Amino acid sequence: MQLIAEDLVIDRGSRRVIEGLSFAVRQGEALVLTGANGIGKTTLLRTLAGFIRPFRGSVRLDGGDPELSVGEQAHAIGHTNAVKTSLTVLENASFWNAYLGPDAPSRARVDAALRHFGLEELGEFPAAYLSAGQKRRLGLSRLLVAGRPLWLLDEPTASLDAASSERLVAAVDAHTATGGIAVIATHLPLGLERAQTLDLAAQRIAA
Amino acid sequence: MTRVWALLHRDLRLAVREGGAIGTALGFFLVVVSLMPLGLGPDLNLLARIAAGILWIALLLAALLSLNRIFEADYEDGTLDVLATGPLPLELVSAIKALAHWITTGIPLAILAPVLGILLNLDLNAYPVLVGTTLVGTPAVSFLGAVGAALTMKTRRGGLLLALIVLPLYVPTLIFGISAVSASAGPSGAGSSFLILAAVSLVTMVLGPVAAAAALRIQIQ
């Protein structure tokens, strides 16, 4: 499996954000996107997820399910957490497990995901009372409640403490070790295994 | 099927937990209808004649109040992005969300309508027809409303714009809903109007989700 972007040109509101960008991420690899604010990291991730149609160029997942779009094979986690504040932590995670999961809903899988992000004690707690970092961890637990080969993470460590960031890095490493692909926009060095870096600022100068 | 149920169950649960939407709609319905006799005076014959019209108009306005929440909340917290790349087509997602709106708003309003009929001296024989028409007619309110809700999802304070888009589309439901209730007292009965009302609802249940999904795809970009 391989995520391939070819000659991407992306416009946002009459401004050209990405110009002639090509890259490939092989199975079991992570790609870290870096660059200053406004350089187009979010735009690129939303294009990979299929929310933004590129002006030119294409994104495809070689060796993926040909019936599904790239977005449908990806977990895209942006700045929002897709957490419902009037549901409990467990209800939030269980909903995504039942809705996104390829198999029958599995309580064990939900529990394992919550445990990985250190939320197992908070299962019956309404999400409205979670701190920003805990909400972020609940949002990230969606990665683990349902398996998808491609992870698209936009500043996933925002509002996370050091220990939680390490849990996230461990989750990404486990994902790539089992043949998954991850594309991560970040400002912090994450210390991922099997990762290459794409600096969008340098790419822009080259183009 | 598990997924359909999971999404419907979540939406119903959210509506019950958050509560505000159902309460506001029912309260608004109650207040508007009880203002009518105060404004029009205690002429029982006049009230009985216009009762069906007032009930239907107040019901449509009350249902409008909660329409904007169908997609807005999910858009704001990012849930809609995930649903859009989920395993169910967006058309089905729209249909499920409109159905949840009907269950949490349409059905309570339809149950409250005959109670408010008492305030307006509605003819006793018209009660079964009133309940029947409001139950059969309100799906059109939710499913057409979902189209408007999808179009105005990103608009700040889009409620008024939503009303302008959606209210004209409610005209067939309003006309045949009222004429079914009025005709139930007459010699010809409510049959034909009632069937047309049901047909309007069925058509919107098929076309509404398709239109709403198209609007959502544009809005998510």
C-alpha cells in the first residue's frame, strides 16, 4: 500500500497555497509535515482526506480498497475533536466504534482505546466536564476504536501534555509497524520511528 | 444496519439530553395557539372555523425553531467531517438525521396539537383527523427542513434565512393538512386531501435527503 500525491496544486479562496507538490508515503511509514503557520499544512491534509478538491493533480491510495475513496479509508483528525459534550466519554467512543468499525461493535476495543489514551477512569464522565487535553485524547481515541489504514492528523499534540504526546507517538508507531500509513502536521519534534519529513516552506521555494 | 441504528440512537439521545429543542418547540406552539383566542375574541364559531389553519401554521413555525440544529452542531464540533467520510452515504446520514428530528419534534407537536385544539373550540369529530394529518404531514417538515438546514449550516444566525428558504416549500403540506381537517366535517370526507398529504411527505422523504446531501458536500469543502 502506498499513498501517492501527484503534482498537487491547491487554491484556497483565490490564493494558491500548494504549487506542484508530489510525494509518496510507503506502507509502514509516517510523513511529518512542517512549516510555519499558514503554509498550507491543514489545506494539504484536508485535500488528502478529500474535503478540498485540488485545482490540479490527484491523490490516491495504491493497494487500498478500490471501492472506497481515500477519505473513506482514512481517519482525518483536524482541529476539532468530534466529541459530543452531552454524551459520556464511553458513549462517544462507543458511537464511533459502532459507526466506523468494519466489524461488529466491540466493547473490548473501545476499552483498549480509552485505556491507551488514559481515559479508562473517566468512562461514565460527561464529556462536557473534560479538560481541553482530555477532550483531545477522546478525539484521538477514534484512531483506535476503528481500524483504517491511513491516518491524517493535523497538529494532534495540540493541548496534550508530554505523557499524552508519548502515548500518541506510541499509537502512531504501532500503526506504522502493522503496515499503516500516517501523515502528521506538527510544530513539535515527535520522535516517530520510520518517519520522513516534508518541509512545505522548502518545497515552496523549490517550486 | 448497526450503523444506521447507532447514528439514530445517538441523535435521539442527544435530543433528549440537550432537551432545549423539544421544549422550545412545544412551548412556542402552546404560546402562539393560546394567544389566538385572546387576539381574536371569544367568538366560538369563528375560532372553530379557523382552528385547523391556526394549529397547522403554529405547528410549522414551532418546528422551524429546531431545524437549524439538524446539521449545525455536528458541523461545529467536526462530527460532520467524520460522517462524510464514514461508511454510510451522506444521503442516508441526512435521512437518519431528518428522521431523528421528526421523532423528537414532529411527533411531540402532533401529540400536542389536539390538546391545543380545545383552546380553539375545534369540532370534536375533527380530532382523529387532526392527529392523523399532523402525524402524516410532519415528516415533510423535517425532511424539507433538512435541506434548508444543510444550506444554512455555516451561516451565522442562519435561522431566519432558513425560515425564508423552507417556509414556501411547506405550502403543499399546509394546504392539504388544513383541507383534510376542514373536509372531515363536510360530506366528502378527508380522504383525498389526506392521501395527497401523505404523498407530499413520501416524496420529500425520498428527495429531501438527496438534496440535503448535495448541499452538505458543497458546504464541507
